[in-house]
Amino acid sequence: MEKLISEFSSGLFFWQTIIFVTLIFLLRKYAWKPILDTVNEREKSIRDSLNSAKEAKKEMENMQAENKKILQEARAESDAMVNQAKQSGKELIEKAKSEARSEAEKILTQARSSIENEKRAAMNEIKNQVADLSIEIASKVLEQELDKDKNHQDYIDKLLNEKKFN
């Protein structure tokens, strides 16, 4: 029986080897190539995806740098606009102050001139009133004093002497 088992074993081994080689040949011809093609295609797909991811990362970095640059430019522009607005505001305030001072000086000059004119008019009025009052008083005093003849002649001589010195 051992002989039979041994022949059977060796025959079995032979047939198993043939079946195994045939199976490898069939797998290689029909299955191995599509499997390898699929693996290669998958590898290529992964490589392409990695390259695309690297490119996308580079593009993202470029976009971030560009966005940062645009943001800095926008900040600089807004700072310039704010500074310009502040400067315009200061200039407007200074102009308004200057105009207010000018207007105040003009009003003060007009008020001083008006006061001076009114002062002169009042002084002239007072002078006229004082002169009228003095003339009235003098004429009354002279009337009384000139009633006496001698005083009259002395007064005329006195006036003539005063006129000669002036």
C-alpha cells in the first residue's frame, strides 16, 4: 500500500505541479497583466493626484501671497485716505479759523470806526452845546458889564491887545 501511496503521491505531485504551472501560466496570461495594469494605473493616478495636490498647494501659497500683498496695498491705501482726510479736515479747520479771525477783525474795525465816529459826533455836539452855552453866558455877562461905559472901553482895549499878540 505504501507503494501505491507512493506512486499515487508522486503522480499527484506531478499533476499538482502541472496544474500549478498551468494555473500560473493562465493567471499570467489572463489575470496578471490586467492586475498589473490596474496597479500601474492606480499608481499613476496616485502620482498624478500628488502632483496635482503639490500644484494646488503652490497655487494656494501664491494666492495667499497675492492676497497678503493686496491686503497690504489696501491697508496702505486706506491709511493714505485717512491721512488725506485728516489733512483736509485740518486745512478746513485752519481756513475756517482764518476766515473767522478775518471776519472778527473786520467787525472790530467797523465797530471801532463806528465808535470813533459816534465819539466825534458826541464831542462836536458837546462842543457846540458848550460854545452855545458859553456864548449865552458871555453875552449875559457882557450885557451886565457893558452897561457901565468905562468897563466897556477897558474891555475893548483888552480885546484889541489880545488880538495883536495872536
